[in-house]
Amino acid sequence: MSTTNNKGGGFAVTIALIILAAAIAVFPMFYNFGDPDAEEQFGGSDGAAEEIVAEQNPDYEPWASPLIGELPGEVESGLFAFQAALGAGVLGFAIGNYRGRTRAEERGSRESGAAGTTAAAGPNPGTDA
């Protein structure tokens, strides 16, 4: 006998999460909150930090330098994509490993529970024990 363990509206929750993810992705395309006069409308936090440091301490000199100099935009975006793919792979592995372990524990407890009920029933009637 097959039992399903549906914990209430799984399909509806999945659809709602997909719609929410799509809305989060589409929202910035229609509402431009960046600075239209800036060279880059959405500057990074590094650029903002450099501006604040330059305002507060104009004589500041960085004590560390980048290991690699300026890279072309294609290389930077490629490294970023590689970093994202690597992170997604690690996260997927961890989630899959956790889910597999949980399923194995459930299967083991189900099998030991079935074995426990037959053992608890005692010897078969009609046999000499």
C-alpha cells in the first residue's frame, strides 16, 4: 500500500513561490531606482565605500592591492558566473545529501518498525518453541 505524505497544499505553495521569484526578477526591469546621471546606474558597494573614505580622509592610501589587475568585463562576468555555478553546485549537493539521508532514515525506520511488529508477535502458533 502506498502512502503519500502531502503536508497541505504543496502544489499551491510551489506555484506561489514561482510567481514570487518571477516578480522579484521582473520588478527591477520596470522600476529603475538607479541614478540616471551616473556613469553606472547601479554602482557596487566598493565604489560607494571608496567615495566615503575619500570624503572622510583624503590622504588615505590603501594598504593592500588586488592580486589581479583590471580584468575585461567578459572575464569578470565569466568569473562571477563560475562562482555562482560553483555555489549552486555546493548548495545542491548539500540539499541532495540531506534529503537522501532523511529518506534513508525513514526507510530504515519503516523497515525496522515492520520487523519489530513481527518479532513482537512471538513464535508462530502451532510450532514448538
